[in-house]
Amino acid sequence: MSRAPPRLQKEIEVPETPVLNSIPTRILVPVDFSASSHEALEMAVDLAAHFHAGLVLLHVIPMFTSSTLPDFVSESKFLEETRKRAEGLFAAAREDLDGRGLDLSTVVEEGNDVASNIMEVANREQVDFLVISTHGLTGWRPAVFGSIAEKVIRLVDCPLLLLRSRKKGADDKGTESTPEKWW
């Protein structure tokens, strides 16, 4: 005889609830070609290989007002050269990653708000996971406007892996190691 109260003796059917897929299928990695974004890319490559996910590499060329560029540099020339450099670095990354059997795509965007560009690409490319590092290229922009990673954390609606990279400190003495082969 069962010792459970009568209301628990009947088998109760639990309604099915939709479960979000926790296995990523497309991973977005914003890169600025800094050492910390290289570390984020390495982590994303490992995740993509483990989960058999596609990998989308994104570089956003920040737009500058004409007053920030020297008079002898045209904006169109600057954008063209920066785009070619980014595409060349992505080609080197693709060449190195081809042996790993990853589904890899690259995107180069231009925009005033890098975080918004990241979100637009995430939606357009239908990514379901994002890997980003905290300390990319620095300068006056983060001090004035806040970090890009911080903005992305607030805006993203998919799972995110935030890699906190070591800041370059006094003990580094300007000898930051050059990331592997890609940049």
C-alpha cells in the first residue's frame, strides 16, 4: 500500500514547455584585430568545432567625421584601405581555419555605432551565440561613449560569452605578444 497522500497517488501529466536550444548553430565574433579579439576568435573557433556550428567573423570600420581625418586623407580612400586590410586579415584567418572544417563567413561593415552594427549583423546573419572580448583597441572613444562590449551586453538577445582580457599594464613594457598567424 502506498504511503503517499491520495492526491499524489495519481500520475500527473506535466505539460510540455518549449525548451530553448542551448547548442549554438551560428556564432558571431566581432574582431578589431587586437590581441584580445584574437583570443575571442580562438575561443569561438573551439566552440564552433565542438558544436559543429557556423562561425561569422565581423569587423566594423568605425566612421569618423571629416574633421578627425587629416586633410590629405580622403574618407573614401581611408575606408577603401581599411576594408582591404580587414579583408586581407580575414583571408589569412580563413586560410588557417580551412583545415578545421568550419563553416566560416566574414563580414566587413562601416558605421558610427559599432555596437549597433554588431547587433544588426547578429540579426541579419541569424546568429544564436556571440563571443566578444572586453579590451579591444582603445583610445578616447571608450572613455567618452563607454565600451562596445558593455553596449552589446545590454542589447544582445542571444547567449553571449564575454572574455575578459588582461589590460596592458606597466609590467608589459610595451611588449604585447603578437597573436599567432592571423594578425
